[in-house]
Amino acid sequence: MGTELHFISANFGKYDTSSIGSYMSIGGFEALRKAVTMDGEDIAKIVAAAKIKGRGGAGYDMGRKWTQARAVKGEHKVVICNADEGEPCTFKDRELIKQDPFNLIEALIIAGWVVGATDAYIYMRAEYACLRQLLLNAIRQAKSYGFLGKNILGKGFDFDIHLYSGAGAYVCGEGTALIRSIEGKAGRPRMKPPFIKVSGLFARPTCVNNVESLSIVPHLLLDQEGVYMHAGTPDSIGTKMVSVAGNVRNPGVFEIPFGTTVRDIVYNLAGGVPEDRQIRLIQFGGASGYIADASILDVPYTYDDLEKAGVNVGTGALLVIDERTSVLDFLTITQDFFSDESCGQCTPCREGNRHMRMLIEKLRRGEADTSDIEKMKKITRIMPMSSLCGLGEGAQHAMIAAMRVFPEVFDVGGAANE
Amino acid sequence: MLTEPKEQEALSDELRAKIDLVLESHDNDFTQIVGILLDTQDLFERHYVPQAAAYYIASKLPVPASRIFDCLTFYAELSDKARAKYPIEICSSIACHVNNNEELKETLEKLLGIHVGEVTYDGRFMLLKTTCFGACDRAPAVRINGKVYGNLDSEEKVRDLLESLN
Ligand code: FES
């Protein structure tokens, strides 16, 4: 094993990304033509049968999400494409947009058809500003070919796509914050309910999907031979885009069938650790992901197996850290990230992050005692329970995992910790 | 908010016209405020949105000035304070950290003679820290006016980069 399977990324390098004609010459918009002859519910069922889970990190069942979005009553439904991948070490959506922008546009139109929406909004992080023109051009060309606008493909289906830019706020990956940002406000998350699916963008019923989740759909609809359904494992069907970085020789984005071992990903695809150093830890799914030590290498990369091993697929990021970086050093940087990015609205997140940072520092200096460790544990319990949004809920995942995987680091009864 | 006296000066007609163009390119749509402010700050040599520009935009859109300042201070990519012609944002997140971004920072500080948070005397360079901008496969990386420069793992490469900006 250790080979890629190009299904979602099948179009990479196959066409001129600035030309709709080029895209159509490799079968572009065939999936949309097929979709508009189908009932939306049947498409949602195909997605559900493929067990596609939200690939932005939350992992919510996408087929179910679409079925629910269809069922919501209300005018002017909207679809949002979340292209705000802000989790450190996550850059797979960047490649999907860069190398196959038209597929994303096609996918969004199909999503609009399925849920009965009138508009789609792509919210792309400012960091990918260089991809803006590419997407705007794709939208423009799709419009001039009649794939967007009024009465698409003669089906009486009106649909448009709008592109919005973020401006460097990690918290805007969170649904309600993202929506506020598109509404032209500062992207601070709000309390739920009302839930987005009922009252989201401009108080309209809203369905949010990640770039990768959407990108699968056109390929899946045209997959006569069942390549996708036969790839992977019965529980984790198909393939996944993973981004690997950190201390590896060949960092990058790879598409793997589920079930590939972590070792294959790290050593065969990403080239292994430079100078054959030992692995200290691997973090899965970005800064809000859990961590494991090298014992994870032989675990197959599936939703179930990773979960049993104490980590999550999350965004699909794998951050490899070699022996030169200590666990506490890693935790410090991770904590700094969340302290920086917390919007400061709710006390558990704002103060929890601050205090955790001070306690880590104390531990690093060798001055922490058992009561400090107790405080740290308390913070890891309180923050997920009481924070307003996912940022505060996920901020201590790395810490929680570190306490489990590397108990010796927190053993203040013993000698120095580093 | 403290104001530099010169910031209260009115905008030149030329700048007004340029901001008008930015607004137009966003269909004068106030929900595009983030995109409008991003484009506006690129009109200024030191990559920020001066107060006069913020008030001007507020006068053109159905939003109060407070909303504009809220956005300017909320989003990391936007600034209400003068930066530099080339604000150099050093990624401080984890993939860059384990690829020696500390050394990169020190090299930049040495070559420019300033610390993080400072601007060179001529207003050309500023050093800033930022969180991950999705170039982790090219760590350690910096971003300058939206463009990413990666794999900066030697003093020579950093020197070349700075020279290319001249
Ligand atoms: S960690 Fe530096 S760009 Fe992602």
C-alpha cells in the first residue's frame, strides 16, 4: 500500500483551470446535467450511502445534513461553502480550489439543486487571496454558459454563487461566526439556537459544507463502476484528502483510500522524518486535534480506528513532530495559537486559555506542583463544557491527549520535565 | 481612540476616487465590508486603513463608522495603524515552529535591525508575527502583502528575499 487513489483529485493537472471549455472537455458539468434529472432526495441518499462526513473537521453526516436542509421550510435558502480552513497544518482545500476550481463550482450548483437553494456563498480565507481571481473567473464563465443564473439547464432552477473573503480570523471557521462575517460584521460566534439550518445567513435557512465534502459529489454522481464505494473500509468508505507537514521530508497533500496505515502516509507518501529521527508525536486534524505517539503508526487511517486510538480524522491534517521538540514546547505553541485566536467574548475561553498558558510556563520552569496540575485538569474539563463555540471546546484537546499519552510530563513529583 | 493629527486631514480627491472604485468593485455592497477594507488598505503605502478612509467608507455605505472600526480591529489581516511598505508576517504556528521559525525570526531581526513589532526607520519593513496561513508545506514561511515566501531555511534565502523587494 502507501499509494494514492485519485478520485476527489482526479482532475488535478488534467485541465486549464482558467477555462470552462477545457473543464468541459474532460467531462465537466456532466454531473450537474445528471443531477438536474434526479430528485434531490435521491442525491442526498447517494451521499448518505457513501457515508461522507463533513470534511472541515466536524464530521457531521453530509447526506443527513442535505436531507434536513431540504426539509426546512422557508424561502431563499442558501448554501455556504466553508473555504476558511484555518486549522494549522491543514491546506487540502487550498489544493482543491487551486487545482480544480470548476469542480467546486459544479458541486455547489448541485448542492443548491438538492437543498432547493437560491444562492451560494463561498467564504474563503484571506490567506488564499491569490485564488480569488481563479474562482471569480470560474463563476463568471459558469454564468456565461448558463450553469448559473436563471432557469439553469432549462429546469426552472435559479441559482447564483457569491465569493466572500475572510481577513485572518480562525474563529470564522465556526458556522455562526462565518455567517456574521459574510453579513459584513466582525466574526464573533453567537449562541445557538436559532440553528443555522433554520435561521442562518441573513436569517435564511442555511446549509454549510466544506470544500472537500462538496468536491466529492460530482465525481460520486458519475462513478459508474463504484470506484469510490469500493475504496476504503465498510465504515469509512472512499478516500480522504490529507495534508501532511511538520518534520517530514516531503510535506504536501495526498489523497488516500481510507484504511491506509498512518505509517504509509508518513513514511511512504510524506517521505518520513529527515535524518531518520524518532517521532515525538503526531497531531491529527489541526491545532484543535488530539495527539498520539509513534505507536499510532500501524493504525489504519479510518474514522473508527483513529478514534479507538484516541485521535480523530478532523480536517485530515497530520502534523509530524520529531524528537527535537518536547511535548511542553508543542503544547506552548498550540496554547499560544488559541490564546491569539480566541475572540474573547466568553469567559471560559478567554480566561481558560490565558491561565492554561501560564500554567504550562510554570511547568516548563519546573515550578509547578500537584495543585497546578489539578488546575490544568480542571481547565480541560471546564472549557469544553462552558465555552460559547467550538474554539473553546477544542482548544484543550491537545492538552487532554498529552496528559493521557505522556503522563510523565505532568508528573511533578518526579525530576525535571524536559 | 487617539488620532494622529495628520490622519484627520481630509483624503485627497485621488484617494477618494480610488476608494470609490474599490466600493464599486464590491457592488457598493456593505456585506462585502471585509473585502472592501482589505482592498482599501492596499491603496495606502503602509498598508492600513487610516481614520479618514474609514469615515469616508462609512459615509458611502449604510453602516456606522463603529462597525468599520470593529472590523478593522477584529480581523488580524486588517489594520487601523500604519504598518510598512512591506509588512513581513512571520508564521508562528506549529509546522513553522518545528521547522525553525525562531532562527528565521532572528535572521530577519538581524538583517533589518529591528525587532518583531517594529518598523524600519524608512517605513519600508515591519516585522510581525501571525498564525498559520496555510503554507505549512513550505515551512518556515513569511507572508508579505498577501504573497507567501516559503522554505526560508537559510540566511542566504532571507537575504535574497529582502533584496528582491527593493
Ligand atoms: S504553520 Fe506556518 S504556515 Fe501553517
